[in-house]
Amino acid sequence: MLVNCVAYQNGKKLGDIPVAEISEYVTRPECFVWVALFEPPADEIDEMAREFDLHPLAVEDAHKGHQRPKIEEYDDSLFVVLHTLEPVSDAVDTTLIDGEVAIFVGRNYILSVRHRTKKGFNDVRARCEREPELLRHGSGFVLYALMDTVVDRYFPVLDAMESALEQIEENIFVRNAARSNIESLYALKQKLMLLKHAIDPLMEATGKLYGGRVPQVCAGMGEYFRDVYDHLHRIHGTIEAIRDMLTTAIQVNLGMISLAESEVTKKLAAWAAIIAVPTMLAGIYGMNFRHMPELDWAFGYPLAIAAMVAFDVFLYVRFKRTHWL
Amino acid sequence: MLVNCVAYQNGKKLGDIPVAEISEYVTRPECFVWVALFEPPADEIDEMAREFDLHPLAVEDAHKGHQRPKIEEYDDSLFVVLHTLEPVSDAVDTTLIDGEVAIFVGRNYILSVRHRTKKGFNDVRARCEREPELLRHGSGFVLYALMDTVVDRYFPVLDAMESALEQIEENIFVRNAARSNIESLYALKQKLMLLKHAIDPLMEATGKLYGGRVPQVCAGMGEYFRDVYDHLHRIHGTIEAIRDMLTTAIQVNLGMISLAESEVTKKLAAWAAIIAVPTMLAGIYGMNFRHMPELDWAFGYPLAIAAMVAFDVFLYVRFKRTHWL
Amino acid sequence: MLVNCVAYQNGKKLGDIPVAEISEYVTRPECFVWVALFEPPADEIDEMAREFDLHPLAVEDAHKGHQRPKIEEYDDSLFVVLHTLEPVSDAVDTTLIDGEVAIFVGRNYILSVRHRTKKGFNDVRARCEREPELLRHGSGFVLYALMDTVVDRYFPVLDAMESALEQIEENIFVRNAARSNIESLYALKQKLMLLKHAIDPLMEATGKLYGGRVPQVCAGMGEYFRDVYDHLHRIHGTIEAIRDMLTTAIQVNLGMISLAESEVTKKLAAWAAIIAVPTMLAGIYGMNFRHMPELDWAFGYPLAIAAMVAFDVFLYVRFKRTHWL
Amino acid sequence: MLVNCVAYQNGKKLGDIPVAEISEYVTRPECFVWVALFEPPADEIDEMAREFDLHPLAVEDAHKGHQRPKIEEYDDSLFVVLHTLEPVSDAVDTTLIDGEVAIFVGRNYILSVRHRTKKGFNDVRARCEREPELLRHGSGFVLYALMDTVVDRYFPVLDAMESALEQIEENIFVRNAARSNIESLYALKQKLMLLKHAIDPLMEATGKLYGGRVPQVCAGMGEYFRDVYDHLHRIHGTIEAIRDMLTTAIQVNLGMISLAESEVTKKLAAWAAIIAVPTMLAGIYGMNFRHMPELDWAFGYPLAIAAMVAFDVFLYVRFKRTHWL
Amino acid sequence: MLVNCVAYQNGKKLGDIPVAEISEYVTRPECFVWVALFEPPADEIDEMAREFDLHPLAVEDAHKGHQRPKIEEYDDSLFVVLHTLEPVSDAVDTTLIDGEVAIFVGRNYILSVRHRTKKGFNDVRARCEREPELLRHGSGFVLYALMDTVVDRYFPVLDAMESALEQIEENIFVRNAARSNIESLYALKQKLMLLKHAIDPLMEATGKLYGGRVPQVCAGMGEYFRDVYDHLHRIHGTIEAIRDMLTTAIQVNLGMISLAESEVTKKLAAWAAIIAVPTMLAGIYGMNFRHMPELDWAFGYPLAIAAMVAFDVFLYVRFKRTHWL
């Protein structure tokens, strides 16, 4: 689906243009064309490939979809794949939708193709059009703006993960929470791996957009792309820290399960003793020996009961003291 | 076994040629010869070595087989070893056959030797012959086409592993599934290591086929080999992610086993108490003291039974509430 | 809040100056201005940005706050973010407040912005003013002095962690301390990750302030910044060592829990046997067979009791010997 | 002990020479001398040091023995230390003897010193003498031949480890094999570390014998040493894979132990219930209440027994169904 | 405390000189001064700093002490910090004292400052004075001799750790040794981390004293410092191997604890059954039904006892066979 197809000149919007005229605008040196597609059918991509003269390997990747995040240089154009992660709902344990944005950037065009994402980039376009002095940098600046937006959208996802971890951490030493803790920890780990998968290859690739040898379209924008890199690096650092804490939390949770087991065993042992001792005594006075003087005593029975109670009180106090009960 | 032996000129098939004439075609500058062997006997390899003038160390490796994946440069020729992984059946838990393809590439020849693989490369040859404008690049392009095909065949294997992991993950918190989970996790890990073994050295080696100093036969095809590298890198990333999740899943499974044990112990303790208390009471009224007033009561027996039931109901409710039962 | 705003010339204090005159002093070649802010409102930052002509991306970061530690170069100025970690109280298990200091450094100005920190840098300023021969180096030396101070303040935090670890290690083989140990270990790990988060990116960045290509403002001060780097590296090494020991300690603690469980089970088994054997004997002599000669013996009862005691003494001694009791 | 002392010229054997004449042959440009020692006494090494003019630090290492594998360059000579691993017997769980070979190589000499190894290098010498066209390369080729032989001898050791792992893997899910599994896993790990210790430093060092700047004696033999490197790299990869699987196998084994424990507890609980229920019923009918109508019934006793049996059958079926029995 | 203060010329001892004359000797080109201090008071360090004109940052570090091992270059002098590890006693489980040696080296002086170490370097000085041809290299050679000595003193410490590990490994599969094993493993890990802390930063730093750009004072002694590096690398490798084995040993020990627990549970279950079955039978014949024909049989009692014994023998044999007993 074609979302927008707009031509810009010197940072200012010229107006929407028909797709068939793209190839004409692209040749004007001071112009650039910015096209946005959303889940386009195969022939729409092919049409764009013809208009913009895109590299066949990049086009093939766009057709197939499900690419890992990357930035590839084809002659003087770039092919960028970003992943988006959108929560399905506002719940803490919501699942994440793993969307994809493919961006083709040349000296005077930029084409974005979204897949499986709800949020578009209309706000990016609006902001860019409000800042013509920056938009004058051309397609490189738009690329920065798009990447910056996608990366900034990771932060709430990351924050939600940190909150989820904190919530689990609060429960980790609570008795009887081990099962739900372990399920939450595993679910969190799964989401974290998704984010890691979106971040790590991108970080690596973005590191090549500033500093030494930089692709032509990004020239002169090093500080901007370093800023994106910096954000990615920060997310990366936090992911690694969460991952490390998750591993520790799972180990600790395992320890808590063993501890709980140990406490149950102690309780079982204590109560078993408290019940078994009177049972043994009762068994003794239930023996049928002819000569058992206690049986004939007037207070034999109450004394026996008293002995049982006394034993049990003694045991109970002892077990309480050693924290078996 | 000789599968094919074909000469090409300017990207077009000249026709099948006898093995003995290879050395002649190889000297023609605009020609190249593409030979495919399948599990050849030793003398067939030696014959090829003579016709193509292959490097003795590479030939020795081809004789021995069981090489790790690699790309070696001998003067201006390359020796490439790839591993193939083919599922024995369509079952989820099928084992994988670890096959091997050795490829000798020179400026105007390419020789592939398959071992322990079912699928050949006839489709690669057919596609190449349909695209003479690409085949004109010569043996370097054929090398790319073969590597691309082998690497693309890893994806269904990887997808099957991801599905297997997801299937285990669905069962991981199911009670009484711990044994089958742990067996599946271990089997999956074994397969994953096989794939890792096929991918990692190859990825490392492929990284040298584009960018800086590139072997002569791959010159001008950097973007193609980078594409192969990119696929390998993607597989590598997914393998690492699966590996990480496997480690976590094994830990979590261990936790679930401990939890299950803990729950069994609780149940055991609860039922033990429910049985032991009436047994103790019965023991007490089974004592043979002469003076036990309760024994003579008309409702002594029903009262005793009622006491037992009451105790047990009390215990049952309590254990239910604390989730021991 | 403006803490200080002072101009210096040739290492000597000229005096406090009004904010509006900063831009004037900054242009004098032999002068530099050192401004300290504490949790400034947005417009105060903007005013400084205008006076010092700061880079918009750096200013945006200062507005947002919550940056990871970093050193960024904008043309011939630097933007440095440091984290501070201050214990809330003197208790061993006190939580740490994660504060932030942003520093803008140019050839003849230095602006520090503190957030969420109690301790300021008045002592740094005082020391610098006492050493005019060093202060003559200009803003680069002040940057060193500030970084050195922030880094030196990590050491007591690190020492407290080492003490905490030692304290846990003393308890790790103590019986019944497993629960509190595991809680302490987890809390320590959380704090350690906080410190790691403050140190690691900073160490990486500081490594670029000496040696090869160095930012202009740090020129000629390589030995000083290497000293800071060396301190950070030392902290980093200690963090890694603590982390490693923590992992081992958690594992060992898990082992101690299992051992304790094992010992409880042994005790349970031993006492169960000691009670069950007399119960069984009593049960046997409680049977109602008509012909049980022992029942009629004059010493039947005492003999039975004696047998029970004998059995139990035997069991008790045996269990003692095998350390089940 | 002197094993051999032979002079070669243009790849052909000149004949055995007395030790005292070594220094003379070494000066002839077209000659080289190949000496093999086995566990030589200190003065024999010193004599060689004089004849070959070896570097004192290398000689000191040879005296001390127990060096880690390494390749050191002293001016235009090399000092190489290799470890050999020989199984004591043919048993799967045989221990390995960790031997050592020190090699001194100069432009026209090669001296090998074996320690604690059974197998010598007579086969290497024989093969070299059969291939004079290769031996013409001089001492560099002999070095390659020795290293290649030592490295090739690691393969059967590695294969034995892989077999051992497979054998353990077959047993890992077998009940009651946990103890022997864990012992085998640990023993395997120990051997693996021994091999790793022999391989890793050597791989690192061998990587410097081809490619960029290469020691003089190895010049022009890059492809051969890369082949040795490749073998070492392959072994390294397999070691890492085995190590990873070992870690997983130990974890899984721990899980199997817990599972087995869990199953024992279930069985214990089930049988306890099956015994306890009749015991309770018997206890009830063993009470001495005067008014217990069931006691006087003609079929009271058989009914009671029937009730016990019925309960137990019910329990048995239930436990079977839930797989507690 | 001043230990020695000696001037050397052309590798020969000139004689002890008073501290106040150091600055004079230092200026003579063919001389160098070698001073050894042991736990000097602050003013003694300051005096040396003046005499040798040491760099203030290095002096500050020497004052503070508790530096991590490092080698720092200040203009054409070096500041080296080494850690020493001395066992308190000869016992296997002795603790280690973590001492420190700071060394200041310039073109014609070397100053060593020892802290918390028993062993001094008189043997180094004596050996150096016996080898004037080496001592002629000047302060660089003395630095090598000191570093070599400190590093060589790590070997017995490392050997003691390897012995300790072997001793634990012998006990690891012994029953009932789990607690002492785990304590030993943890203590060993602590010592290992101490050694790692002493080795790793030093190895990194020593790597810069040979090869490419080398500090002036070490020029021409590359082979010597590489030898030190090689020793450090060997220790490093062994530390990593021990660390890996320790981790495995702790895991295995955990497995042994679980196994032992499992065996106790089996034993408990087996004996419980052996006791419970006769108890149940006795309970049945203790019931008070009027019509229980067995009770009136002449051989009822012996038969009942026989039945009990038979059951128990059956159970005992079965449990023995399944290794529960």
C-alpha cells in the first residue's frame, strides 16, 4: 500500500507526485523523493525497484522479508533493515509484535517499506517538514530521522522489561511464588532475546555510519549517526545487564525452591515425630501382656495421656526453637 | 561417480566433454569447465587433480574427507569445504545427516565433490544456464551459486530447530513433562552444535571473500559473497539465541523438577498427617488400661470415629488452603 | 541552580562573573570560565547553551538526563557524562543513589551539571585554585580533576561491596543461613551491576583521551587521563572478580541448601526408624492370638520394653556413627 | 640419549655424523643437520647448545622442561615446544601421558628433544628421506613434518573423546546411571582440558608461521604451516564443542538425578499410603470400646479385610494411573 | 627502611653510597644506582622522589599503595607495580599474603619498594653482581631480573593450587565428603582469584615491553621480557584451566549431593516398608473382632510371625537387588 510519495527541494515539500514520475524527479540534482509503503504487494515493490533503479539483491531481500537488521552498501546507495517491537496491549506481560522496516536510500531518494507494524512514520515526516534547514541535508537526514525514531521506540519496551524484572525481583524471596516467578523469568528472557536480536546487528552496522570511511549519503552527518549508535549502545548495555540479572535470578529462584523443599521436609519430619511418639506409647500400652502393672493403676490412663502430651509439648517447643516448625 | 562434466564459453554451455579433454579446455582463456562428482573413488579424484593441476594439500584433504568447513587459497585457486545437513525424515525429532561438499575453484574451472548428501546441485546448474549474463562472470559466480544454495538449505533446518524449541517451551511448565523435555532439549542442543559446526568456520572464511584483499576468482563479486556472509551471520545469530534459550530452558526445567518434587513432598506430608492422626487416636483407645471411662460410654465408639473424621476434615481444609493438596 | 560561575586567567581566579558575561570571557584567549550547576531548570540550561554555544545534540542529552556514561566529541569541544553512586546511609546493606554529572568542556570553558547527587565539587575547585601552576593547563585540567574525583569516589563504594562479599563468605558454610545468604548475594549483585554500568562505558571512553589521537582540550595531559583510566581499569577488574565470586557463591549456597536438605532427610529417617521399631514390636504383642506364650511370662512386659530400648540404643549408636544423627 | 645425528645435503642423506662434527657441517651453506634426542641428560643438551650455538634462554627452557606449547623466535632461529598425548592403554577410559617435544630450528639445523613420549619420529625421518624434492626445503620442511606428525597424533585422542562422549550420551537418560555418568563426564573433562592445554597456545603460535611477517626458516612454506594451523583450528573447534556439550550433559545429568529422586519420593509416598490405610483401619477395629457393633458381626472380620483390600486396590490403580507407581 | 643503596659502573659494583649522593651518581652516564626499600615511611619515599626526580603521579601511587599490577611509562622512566603472593605456612590450605613491590626505573637508576612481603631480592642482587656482562645492560636488566624473580615465585603457589585441586578431585566422588569438598573448592577459588588478580594486568602490561614500540630502558632486552611474558601467559593458561575445572567440580559436587540425598531417600523408603508391613499385619491381628478364626489356631501366632519375616525377607532381597539398600 502506498502511504506517501512526496518530492522535496532544498528542504521544502514540492508536493505529492505520482509514482510514475519518481524516476524523473530522482534525476534532478537538488531534489529528493521520499516514498513510504506499507505491506506492499510484490508488483508494487518491483515498480519502485524500476523507478529508483534499486539493486536486485536488496530488492530480493525486500520481497522475502524476515531479514535480520542490517545496513548494506550497494554502490552509492544503502539498504537498511530495522526491526520494530510493539507491545500488543498495555499489560505488563504483553507479547511483542516483531515488525520490520526496510529502507532504500540513495543520493536523492528514500523509500521505506513497513511490515507488521502498527505505528507509521507520519510524525517523522511532519517534524522533518517543520525543520527545512535540517531536511536540506537530503535523504541522509531522513534516514537518520527514521532510524532515530525506530530506536527511540525501543526505550519504552526496554523500560517495560526493567519494570517486569523489578516486579519479579520483589517476588523472588516470597514463599510459594517460585512457579510464577520462573514462568515470568522465562517469558522475560524470551522478550529480551527478541530485543537483543533487533539491537545487536543494528548497533554493529550503525557503527560504520560515522567515523572513518562513511557511505556517501551519510556524509557530514556523523554526529547524528553517532547519537543513534550511542542510543543503541545504551540499550545493548541494559540488555546485557538484564540478561545477567535474569541468569542470577533463575539460579536464585532455584535456590529458593530447594529451600522451600527443605522447609517442607523439616515440617513433615517435625509433625511426623509429634504424631509418632504418642502412637508408639499407645502401642506399648495396647500390648496384651498379662503382667503390666501400669494397666491396673487407677490413674494409669490419665498418666499415659499426660506423658503423651508432655512429650509432644517438649518436641513442639524444640522444633519451634530450631525453626523446623 | 561423475555427475556432470560441462564446458561453458561466455556464459553459454558448450556441451558435455570427456574428462580427458578437461586440461585442454581449461587453457582456453574464455572458457571454463564445471565438473560435479559424487562420492568419487580415489583414482577419480587423482585423475581430476592431474587434469586441473590441483594443489597436493587440497587433494589430500579431499581424499581424507571429514574436513571442517573452510576456504583456502592456493596461489590463484581456492579450495572450499562446505557441510550439508539433511534431515533423515520429516519428523520433528529427525536426526540430521552431516554431508560434505568440497569445491576446487580456479580461474576457469570449478570442481565439486559431494559426500554423504542426497540433494545434488542440478538445480543450481539449470538456473545458472538460464542466466548466461551472470554465468559470464565465470567460475567465481558458480562458486557463489553453490555456496548460496548450500547456505540457503540451512534455513529449513534452522526453522525446524526453532519450531522444536517453541514446542518444548510450550511444554516446559506442564507438569510431568520434565523427562521428555530434558531429553528433547538435549537432542536439540546436539543438532544445534552440528549446525554451529557447519556455520561458524564458514562464516569466518566467507568474510574474506569481500571487502579488502579478495582472491582473484571472486573479484568483482563482493556484493554477492557479502550476501552469503550476511545469511551465515543471520544463522549464526539465531544459533546463538537458540543456544542461550536452551541453556535457560534446561535451568528452568531443573527448577520445574525441583518444584514438582517439592509438591510431591507436600502431598506426601499432607496425606501422611491425614492417615496418621486417626491411627494415633485408634492406638490410644486400643490401650488396655483398666480404667478408661470413654470405653464404657454408649456413644464412645461413634464419638471416637467422629473425632477422627473431624480432625481429618480440619486437616484437609487447611492443606487445601495452603495448597499442599 | 547556579552553584558557581567563575572566570580564571593563567591559573588564577579572576572572580565570580554574572552569567550574561560568560560569552564575553570565553572569547578571551588566556581566560577560561568554570560554571557549576545543580539540577538546573530547562531554561537555565538553554541560557548556558547560548552563552557557551554548546552543540544542540549535547544540550538535548543534558535536558533529558538519564544518559549512560560517555565522552563525546563535538568539533573541538567534549560532552562528558559521569554517574555518581552515593550510599543512602552507612549501613552495610544500604541502597545506592545513582546520580549523574554532565560536563561540557571547550577550549576555554567548563560547565558541570549535577543531578541527584549530594556531594558537589567545591573541594575540587578549592584544590585547583590552590595549585595555579596546574590550573594553568586550563579546562582540560579541570576536566581531569572532576573525573578523577568522581572515579575516586567509587572506591569506598567498591570497598563496601568487597566487605559485604567477605561477610557473606563468612556465613556461607554456616547452617541455616542459606536464605539470608541468598538474599544478600542477590542484593550485592544488583549493586554491583549498578557500579558496572557506571564504570564500563566510561573506561572505554576514557581510553581515547590519551595515547593516539586525543581531543584538543586534553592535549598534553595524557599521563593524567591514563591515571584515571588506570583507576577505572582497576575498579573494572575488581568488579569482574566480585562477579565471578558471586556466581560461585550462589552455586555453593545452592549446594549448601541441598546438603542441609540431605541432612534433614537423614535425621528424619533415623528418628523414624527409632520410633517405628518399638511401635512394630508393640503391635506384635498387641495381637490377640490365643496362644502367645510370651504374654503369660511373668517378665514378658519388662523383657519387651527392654528389647525395644535395646533396639533403639543400637540404632541410635549406629546412626550417630554414620553421622545421620 | 642420542637417537640420530644425520647430515643432509640438497635433500639427500649424507650419513650419520659424530656429534663433535656438527658445528662444522652447520656452517656449510647447502647442508643441514637433523639431530634427535630422547630424554637427554643435562650435559648432552649443553653439548648440543655449544655445537649449534643455541640461545641461552631456549636452552634453559629445555633444561627445565614442563614448558607450555610455544614457538619462540631468537634472532633467525626458532624454539618450538609441542606436547604429545599418548593413551596408556586401549581402554576407553585410559589416562593420557602428557609428553613434551622441544625443537630447535636454525637455517641449517634441526634438533628435537623428546620427553615422556613412547612414539618417536623415525617414521617422519623415513618419509622425509623418501621425498628428497621436499626435503630440499631444508630445516623448515622438517619442522613442518614434525609438527604435522605431532598434530596428526592428536586426532585419535580427540576421536576417542568424541566416542567417550557419545557413550555417555547414550547412558545419560538411563535410570540409575547417574553416578557413573557423572564420574565419566568429569574424567572426560579432565582429559579434554589436557588436550586444550596442548592445542590452544600452539594454534596461536602457529598462526604466526604463515601470512604476514614469517620467521626466516619457514619462508616459502606458508601453505604447509597454514595446513597445520587448520588442523589445530579444527581440533580447537571440536574441543570447544565437546566442552559445551559436557557442560550441558552435566546439567542434564543433574536434572536426571533430581527426576530420579522425585520418582523415588512418589513411590515412597504411594507405598506408604497403601500400607498406612489398612494399618489405620486395623487400629480402629483394635480399639477397646465396649459398644462396637461391627466387632460382633459374624462377617465383621472378612468385611474389614475386604475393605482394606478394596482401599488398597483403589489406591494402587490411582497411583498407577498418575505414574506414581 | 632502606635495605640497600648501591652504585654500579659497567656492570660492576662501585659500593654502597649514601642516599644524599644518589642524585650525583644518577647524572654520570656510565653509572646506575640500585636502591631497595622495605615498607618505607612517607618521608623516605619523598626523599627518593627528590633524589631520582620521580614523576609525582607515580610517587602518589607509591604513597597510597594497594595498586593493581601495572607498568606505566612516564617520559623515559617506568613505574612498575607487582604483587607477591606468599603462603603463610606450609599447609595445603594455607592462606596467601598479598604483598606489593613498586619499582621505579630510569635510564640509570632502579628503585624497588616492597610492602607486606617476607622475601626480599638479595638473591637477585647477588646473582646480578655475579654476572657483570649481563648487568652491564643497566637498569633494564635489573628490572627484568626483579620481574623474573617475582613471576618465578608464582609457580610454587600455582603448583600448590594444582595439588589442592587434585586432592579435591580424588575426594569428589567419595560419599559424605560433599561438605568439605565444597568448602575446599570455594577456598581454592578465592586463592585462584587472588593469583589471577596479580597475573592478568601484569601479563597485559608486559606484552608492551617487547615487540613493536618499546620503552627506552627496556630496549635491546626484548627476548628477556618476552620470556617473562611467556611465563605469565603459562600461569594465566593454567589459572583459566583450574577455574574451568573448579566450576565443573562445583557442579559435579552438587550432583553428588543430590545423588546422596536420593540414596538416603531410597534407604529411608526401603526400611520404612520393611518396618511398616509387619506393623500392618500386627495391627490386623490386634483387631477385636469376635470371629477371627486365625486367632484361635494353635499355630496362629508363629504363622503370623513367619508371615512377617517372610514379607520382610522378600522386601529386603528386592531392595538389595534394585540397590535401594
